[in-house]
Amino acid sequence: MAEPKRHDFAFTSSSDASEKSSPPIFKRFGVVAVDMRIVFVTHNDLGRACLEELDALDADLRGIFTRPKREDIADQTDLEAFAAERDVPLHETESVNADPVRDQISDYDPDLLFVVGWSRLVKREVLDIPNVAALGMHPAPLPRGRGRAPIAWSLIKGLDRTALSFFHLVEEADAGDLVGQRPIDVERDDDAASLYEKVVEAGRELIRTHYPRFEDGEVPRTPQDDDAATWWPKRTPDHGLVDWTRPPGEVYDWIRGQSHPYPGAFSFVDDRRVTIWAANPPSDESAFCTPGEISYRDGDALGVGAWEGIVELTRLQVEDGDEIPAGELVERFDVEVGDSFENARDRLSNRN
């Protein structure tokens, strides 16, 4: 790749208060904006979307770092074709903190280092490499929702609005100054896949809006209010066990928050694991029912009792079989209306 024309320039940090009164140094002294040397670290669709937008803006992509393909990474995407088509070196690594990888990043002499969708903390020695800024994204309305699994938690907790936050990386997770934030409405029929699509589009919009500001010599940053920060904990596949004694709305949120591309909510019937991939939004009507009991079949839907109401399951999977319409559970697996999914507390007590 050809060496870009380099310029000596100064950057100004801007906050919400200063942006209106202090133009960036580039513009004030008439310096022509230049491409930033960029190194990008990602392994998911959000990162790929941001790479595509940077490429569309003619950004100077110097190197991409991704993880080796692994079946246990729910949202991993393939970057080989993207990198090859643009003649951008692609490196595979499990950790950007390893000394050889840190040296590779440093050799690119990046102005901007993006770490998007990595789910691993980056050490100070790496964050200090770029000349201008190290940047990340987090699908939560920071400072609320620092931590892990923000898409899942947004749905599990029944939020009607979240956001994608674009921010400066620091050693503490999700605590750096904000570059920008894009609100995202969460509809009642959204699941993890559809909300993730909204997050990806928000990432595109944030790159289109804010990357040109860096090219123009600005370093946009607004400090987070640490007093308003909250923490969302890590989730693992075994956390998906359904508690049918919760109200129908909570069970529904539990199911949709862990649907594809995540491992899925699950329960057990006749000691067989059933992964529940989708359900209909429940009504507000109460019902006389036993939590976990299969109350009825209605075509492809299966009505299951929760706390004082019914949850209609629509897609499920028995053990490692194919995903099927939920109603087929009662005709293909020797399960009948009136049978019950296992009580979560019983399952948990049996583990001890």
C-alpha cells in the first residue's frame, strides 16, 4: 500500500461545551484534513460494519486484527474477504495484549486504534500506541450498562430504549469519555437478532458522523458521569435456564434476550433439554395455570403456564436436533398437553 502524505498537525479535544466556541485547529489555520492511519480490532458484525463505513469514507486502513474462528463465539464474522479485497493485512490473535501483537500494532504507527466487539480488556500499553485516540463501542447508554452482555440485558430487563455508545478506551471497562451516542428504540417484538441489527446500523451512523471530525483535527470527548454508572454482569450459556414461576412478560423477555445469535434460553421436559428460541409477546390477561405446564397447542404455538398467565412458545429445539415450530413438540417427542417443563429450582437444587 502507498504511504499517505503526512502532515504535522495539532489536535484539539472538544467537549459539548467547547465545540460551539472553539473551532478545531485544522480549520482555524486552514490545514487540509488528512486520513488517519487506522488499526482495527474486531471479530463481529458491528466491527465489520464500522470497517465498511471507514472504507467508504476512504479511511487509511493499515491493519485488522481478529480472533481465530471458534464455534463458541456466538457473533463471530469472517473478515478474510473484506481484508483481501482491500489489500489490508489481516492478523489472527486471541489477545492484543501479547507482546508480539502489541509490536505489530505499534509498527503500523496508527493515529486511531479501534477495538470494537472484542469483549476483552485492553491494557494501557496497547491503548497508548495510537497517536490520537483508542476508540471502542458498547451497546448500552453509558454510563448506564457498563460491563457485559448489554444486548441480552437490555431485552431481559424489558428496556424500551437503549443506545450504542462510541467512546475513548481506558483500562477500566466502558469508562472512557464519550465520542458520541446513538439512541436505539427497543420494540416489544425485538429479539437479540433484531436488536443487534439495530446496533450494527447505529455503528454505521456513528462512524459516518464522527470519523470525519477526527480527520478535521477534532478529538471529540465528553466525560461520563461516574456517579450515574451501573454494571451489567457477564452471562454464560448455563444462565439461560427458564424460571416458569416468573410473570409471562419476564419469561418472554428472558427468551428473546437470549435468542440467536446467543445460546438460547432453555428448560427441561422428561429430562430432555429444550432450547426455546422464540415466543409471542404475551397479553395482559391472567390465566388459571400451573407454572411450566403445557396448557395447549395452537398450530405451531405451544402455550405454557407462567406466573398467573401464559407464554406462547413459537420456536424451539430438543437437545441437539433441528430447530422446529414449538407445536411440534407434542407430536414428535412423546410430549402431551398437561406435561410440565421442569421447575428451575428443582434443576438447580439437583446440581448441588
